[in-house]
Amino acid sequence: MTEGYDILVIGAGPAGYAAALEAARLGKSTALVERNLLGGTCLNWGCIPTKLFLGATAPIPAMAAQSRLRLGQGSFTVDMAALQKRKTSLLAATRQAMTKTLETAGIRLISGEAELSGPTQVLVRTADDTQIRIDFQHLILALGSAPAWPELLTPDGEAVLTSDHALDLSTVPESLAVIGAGAIGLEMAQFFQRMGSSVTLIEAAERIAPTEDSEICVQLASMLKRQGVTVRAGATVSALGRTAEGVRVRLDAEEEFSVSKVLVAVGRKSNTHFPGLEAMLPARKKNTLEVDENLQLSKHIFAVGDCNGRTMLAHAAEDQGRFAARHAAGTVSGPYAPGPIPFCIYGDPEAFRVGPTLEETRAKGLPCAESKAQLAANPAAQAAAAPHGLVKVLWRDDTVTGISAVGHGVLHLVTTATIMVGQGWSRSQAENLIFAHPTLDETLRHALLAPPQ
């Protein structure tokens, strides 16, 4: 069986799904091949289930905050089995809705394993061993990523887990060591702490969330400690040993402690293997699919999302997918220039950054200043009994180049911050914008109007 399409997309995660829909919208005949589940990591083992877990447990820190002010007392308990059941049904319903959307858009969805069989041809083997040869004008690879770990921390799926394993747990571990304090580790640490685990968060860098502004990191660590998470920054795991009760963790070859389970959350690696691609591009790097300024591997092939290693975020992947479809359709000519990309950490506290940090800017020798405002002065933060945190604005001359924040609910500010950084707002623009009162947004206003230092 042979079929032909203007645009063929491999991988139905955020990048591939967005690319296929954009290609169809532009009037191109489009097929989408996925070997596993629609939605990729984001829907099935990442963004969506983690936010579902954090949302389900959100009343726990909210009630604890009011209780600390002696305004009330009570408890809220989440049924893990019920939560897993809801997760399963929600993800299945979302995949069903995605399938319907693809059908409505006229996109051919094929479930199977694909390989490049010629410069403009792919061979797909379906589950029933049917072989479909697909001729294409342009191929968009959206292969995604997978959890990464050093050999020392190899997961076994039982006591040493990846985030994929942790999201499928039917019972809450009594104690948990989370290795890696990036976004994944921070969010998983918060969820399991809320569920009753004794959580130790371990980060080899000198601070947690090491890619973020240093002051934001300090505040984030302080708030997590206040909630009961043990934070060990600047600590390296030198050994893991299985015991009858769980896992023995050794730090820096000296300190040891035992936990029920270990979650390895040290990052993700790009999925780069696509059969047939190595023969066509023998000189390419192995750790990512290195693309040019147009996100292309060759004249006919694009690589988008996590597999090209540029920015491993779902919203960045979607944007790349749409760009590749437009480029393949001839409606844009490149180069790909997405503008500022927001980085977010979910939970309570939340954190975000748009643009560079103060440390990154100064490391490049560029002049800059910062202004900031504390959440403690904000009525909305006080109403939520969550006055800890701040908003920071980075300036070059009279232009906003970066905004960071940490605290309860600060992700409500992230899109406004992205617009301001993307448009290079000046102080006068901030002065002329009316911010609703009382809202958390007012702290952003105060940070914009505070004297830069």
C-alpha cells in the first residue's frame, strides 16, 4: 500500500500534533504517525498528569496556610486510587478528543512504527503488520524526549523511579528522595509531600532550580522548607543501594540515609533515533537532532520540539511545530525566531522566568539593573495567607528585558510578563497601564515602577 501527502508528521506529542493541525489548516494533505499514545509525554506522563496531581492536592497547602494564622482548622485527604482513576479517564478522554479534532481537520492518523526508506519516503509498519509506504514533500520529525539518568542512578521501576513510574504509583511512599531540583523534581516533591511522604530534595548545584534567578531560588527553597520538604542543595548522590525496606542513599561519599523510594529527576534526553535517518545524515550529532535556523535537518526534513534540544518545553515545541508546518507550506521563509519563551514551575509556590536572569546578563558583560516588589504588600497574597515571594524586573536602560517571580499564584502573571519582555516595555508604558485592584498583578506593577538598582 502506498500513500502520498504534502506533509508527513512523525510523533503526536505537542510539537507533532500542532504541526499536523497547522499543515491541514493551510490546505496541505497531511498524515500523522504515532507509535504509542496521542499527546506524547506532555499529556500522558508529564505536564497534564502532574498538574492534575498538584490541582487535586492544592487544598492541602491552602488549608495549612490559613491554619498557621489560626483562622481555622481541618484536614483534606486525597484518595490516591481515586486520583489515579481520574487521571486515567481524563487522559483517555483527551486523547479521544484529539483524535476527533484530527479527523475533523482531515488528517490521516496512522498508528505504527516508521522508518525513512528514501529521501522523500517513509515506511510504516502498523500493529497488524500492515506496511504502508508514504511519499511526502516534507517530513516533520517530532520524536520527543525521555527521562535521563547517569548510570549510577539507573531506575529499576520499583524502588528507583523516573517521573513516568512515579505518576503511576498506586500507593504513597512513606519516604522519598527526589534527585534533581529542576521543574520536574520540584513539582513531584511538592505533590508527594502533600500526600504524606517524608521528602528529601537533592540537587548537585549550589541551589535548587539552578537555571533561575538566585534570589528566586533562595525564596523557593525557604518556602519548600517551611512546608516540610528537606532541601539538600550542593549535595551529590554517590551511591544507591537496595535494601529490604527500600533504598540506601549515600551523599558525597560520606552521609547516608534510607528512604522507601528514590525518584530520579535529573533531566530529559532528546529522542534522536529514527531508522534510516543515520544513513541519510551520517555526520549529525547523536545527542540531539541538530537543525539549522529554519529547524531543518535537510531540504525536505524538519525536526521540532524536544528532539532538537533547543528548548524542552511543551509550549516551545508547539510553536516550533507550527513554524515548521508554515515553512513547509511556503507561508513563512524563516529563520525561526520565537521571541521570549516563559519557563514555569508549578505548585505552591509557583515560579516563572521570562528572559535572562541578572546573573546571565552580567556574565555577558552587559549593563543591567533590577527592580522588585514583595508579595507581602499585596492584598490578594495576604488574602490567600501566602505573603512570601516577590516579582523582579530586569532592565537595560529603560527597557524591560526579563521578569521573574516566585510565590503563591504568580503564574497568573506569566503571559503579561511575556508580552512586556517581548515588546520591550518602558517604564512609561507600565505607568500608563491600569492594573485591577486588588489583584496579584499589582505586585508586577510595583516591581516595574520601583527604582532600579
